[in-house]
Amino acid sequence: MGVEFTKEGHIARIGLNTPETKNALGPDTLLDLFKVWEECQRDDAVRAVVLYSSVPDIFCSGMDLRTAIPILTGVRKPETEGEKWLLSDNRAVSRAMLKIRELDRPVIAAVHGYCLTGGFEMVMGCDLRVASEDAVFQMRETTLGIMPIGGSNVFLPLQVGQTRALEILLTGGNFSAAKLYEWGFLNRVVKREKLMDEALSLAETIANNGPRSVRAMVSFSRRIQGKPLLEALDLEVEVGMPVFMSDDAREGVRAQKEKRKPKFK
């Protein structure tokens, strides 16, 4: 199976596991990812998601051009469910790679080894990012004479700034976890053996907080992008007021007064 999917408590775990292609994102893997994002959105018990790799030494080698390009260019007709899905919606890849999403739970990327091109772009679509010290990030499209079109030209400048984003995109070079932590792309960098523990600990901390407020803030963080100041402030009130008036908010205030842990429903 290209994508592992498990739930434990309020945390969903999604693992890339196609060692034969070094976790390349082919049509069937992309469809599997799309389906698990939908399942996480449907399940109110899920409060945080961790995306990881089960393959040693690599997080993701990027888009699987050998399987995707022949379909997208019409060289052959689609055969698998994933290939047919790929042609059914021109935003299918963006939804699978978290660039366009309905999922309002925080997705935490746990990255080790090489994180290349399309894999790097999918990590850009996550909300929080933890990496091991051995993680290496690269956008190498320019070295092949092509331009990335998976969202990096849009997302990366927002996340590290325009000049640093252009350095990553225009050089096609390798960037260490330490450098991307320094640039603000990563939340934490840890030893390899502590990677999943750190990501799951972060997920558990978030999952223990008010689920309505978490979902509202994740949704708002996407909707605010590109908005003028006054429109963004109005949108913040629009999204936030229902949370202020919710049962979760009343329970949180009661718990603080009673000096106990809140029981969010």
C-alpha cells in the first residue's frame, strides 16, 4: 500500500510507503492521499494529523513523472483508478498535496532524509513541520530546465520570504534542516530517532486544546492569505466569534476557574 493510515486517540497518522519508487507521488498514491485527507475531515474525533515516511533515508522523491506525465500528456489512456481520477479534476494534484484543502485540522510533517521537489511542495502545504537533523530539502526543477507548478512559487515566499524562496527555487541546490529552521520554515529540528516522538508530542499538545478553536484557526490561516488588512480583520471576527460563543469556550473558562483540565467535546 502506498499510503499507511492509522488513527490513535485524536491523532491520525499518514505514512508514505512506496520504497520501490522512493515515495514518488504517482497517480494512485496521490488518490490515496486525497482519500485520507477527506476521511480526516469527516471524522470529528481527529484533531491533528502527522504526515511521515516509512522508507529509510527519504521522505519523498517528488512527483512520479514516469506514471503521471504519460497520462497528463495523453500518451496513453488512464487505466488505474488513480490515473482516471488524475484527469477528472485539474485541481486534483493540488488537493492531494494540500495546496487546496478542505481539511481544517493541523497537519504536522515529520521529515527525515531527502525531501525533494513535489515532496517538498507537499510539506509546504502542511501547517507545522518537524525535521530530523539529516533532512535535506531541494527544489531542482530549474536544473532540468522546467518550472515547478505544485505551489512552491506561491507558498514558499510566504513561508521564508521572497529572496530566500528565490534562492531555493533558482539554485536548485540542497538546503539542510538547520538552514530551513534558521529561515523559519521548520518548527523544530531533532535527532533522527526522536523525530516521530517530537511530531506526535506536538500533535498531542494541539489535540488536547479546544477542537473548535484549533479548526477555526487552521481554516483562517488559509483564508487570510492575500487579503487586505481590513478584510482580514473582519474575517478574523467572522471566524472567531462562533468559537467564542461555543460550548468549548464555556468549558475552557469553567475549567480554568475550577483549576482542572478542560473536557472538550
